[in-house]
Amino acid sequence: MRIINGFFSNIHRYLFWLVISFVVWAWIFTLITDAPRAKKVVVFSNTPATRDTELAVELEKELPDGIRTIKVHPFSYSAFDTGAPDLADIYILTEKDIRENLHMLCPIEPSSEKDLVIDGCCYGLMLYDHETKSGAAGSFFGYYPEDALPDGAVLIDDNAAASAELGDPASYYISFNKNSPHLGKLNDSKDEAAILVADHIMKLP
Amino acid sequence: MESKRIDLYNCKELKKLKRMLIAMRAAAVFIAAVSLAVCIFFCIGTNTANAQSQLIKTLIASTLGGWAVITLRITAIRHYKYACVHYEAILNGDEEPFDGSFEVSDVITRIHGGVSFYDVKALDDEQKTLSLYSGCRERFDERAALRVYCVYMFIKAYEVRYEDN
């Protein structure tokens, strides 16, 4: 009985310790798992679904020299921090996304006819072609709108309202942030780690 | 008729309390050290694939370890610490004798930052209320007591009738 009474009269100590414990260890884990911008490559994806942890693990199997970690985030990750995508190196975007954010992207050398060229400059390398339903990294990105639904949910074709909320199917491209420190000759960066990582993504099944 | 003095406090008991206090503090330090070591172990084993699960395991180990130390502190450590301070004060204080008959109440009083005790009424002197440390309750026979010796109004020793047969 004395122990129970002691617990309730000291509950504020238990709650305080819980909060302190969470704050301290979350901060320590951020230090352990994160790296300065010069030592990491960040991928932001706007596909309906992204297996971010699995993709990061796969990409880290072939880390470029000088890179300590690779971070993969869906765009929803930046919901509370609108500045986070500005620090990314690689984007997975639709043509519409690219046109709306052209000012952030770096022009690149096209590698195929399907790459996205706008005003004479290539801004996106084809990753997934919606028309032929073919592309790379399908194991890690859900390219179809219904991929955004929870597991087990079914899209009802007759329900136009539900379909509209999920958006239309589209092709996806790999683009690069013009301010990325990992683009090599494209923007006179010290290394081309983002190029290497993008190349790796395009070879994924 | 002779009387016999019975001491409720002694140095041997005080040494035992001090040993228990040291043991409880050592246990708290041990629990904290083990908890920290487990957390560090989880941190070292962290990589991109398991970062989330390792963080959760670390939080659980840290929280439970901290709660165990807090519980030990608010129960055992405080109890022995206050008991040691009380014992030392009683053993080193000046005694004041009271004669007559005495009645121990059934209610325990606890002071924040102090020990728990029973109120003792001196039946021959309605103005006097003495105190009996709860740890000494079993050793004090109020029916046999002829005289009590008090320090800071706490009963330290008492005299009973001693018949030499």
C-alpha cells in the first residue's frame, strides 16, 4: 500500500523521466543515424507509395566514396518542415511536379528518348513509363495511385470521388536538386555521389 | 523492587541501517549502469534497417531502468536514510525521563522528510504526548513500562519491574 501511495504522489517524477528519456535518446539516435549534408545523399519521392527504409538499405549496399548514409523520404515526411525538400539531392517526380519546380532542378544530360526535356533542357531521367507500364525500382516505389491505399483496401472504379483524391496514374522521373553538393561536373560539386545513387536506383528491379 | 532498563535504540541496529542504505544505493547505481549499458549496446547495433526498432528498445530500457531507480529511491533509500538520521539523533541526544503509565495509539503518523511514529499518551500527565518510532513498536511493552527515557520526545528506552527470583 505504501508503495502504491508513493507511486501516485511521485507520478510527476515518472512522467518527467519518460519525457527526458525520449528526448535524449531520440536526439542521440539522430546523431548516430544522420550525417552532415556533405556525407549523405537524400532522396525525396513523390510516388503514391515509397518503401523508404528498404530502399535506403538497398542503396547503402553500394555507398559512393565519402558518403556515410543515404536517406529516403516520401514527400509527406516534410509535412511539418517545408524546407526539408530543399536539402534533398534526388527527386522522384512526375512531369507536372517537375514543371512546377523547374527553378529548383538541375539540367542534366539525357540518356534516352523518354527523358523529360523542357525548353531544350533535360530535367528528368525516365524511371517509370506509365504508357508502357515499365520501369525500374518497382519493388521500392508504388507508381499506381491505388498503391497509396492501406493494405487490403480496394479502389472502387465507379467511385469517381475516391479515384480523384488519389490522382491520375503518371510517369515518374529522376531529377536533381541544382544546389546538391553531389552532382560532380553538373554544378562543379566535389563529388558525384547523387549521380551514382541515381544510377543505382535506375538499375533496381 | 528493582527495575530493568530496555533500550529501543542501539549502535548495532544503526550500523545495520547504514549497511542497508549503502546496499540500496549500490543497487540503484547498479540498475542505472545496467540500463545505460543496454542502451549503449542498442545504439552500437543501430543501422539504417533497424534504426526504428533499436530506438524503441533503447527507450524501453532507459524508461524502465529510470523508473526502477526512482521507485527504489522513493521507497527503500528514503526509508533507510531517514531512519539513520533519526537513530543518530536519538543515540546522541540528551535523555529526559517520564514516570507513570503509557498508552500507544493505533495510528501511524508520517512526516514528510522524516520517520513514521506512534503517538504515546502519558496517562498520568494528560499534557504530555510522546512519540514512539514505528521501527521500535514491537519492542516497547507499554503495559510493563514504569518509566520512559525520551530524546526530542521520542521514547529511547524504558524501565520495567525486574524481580530477582
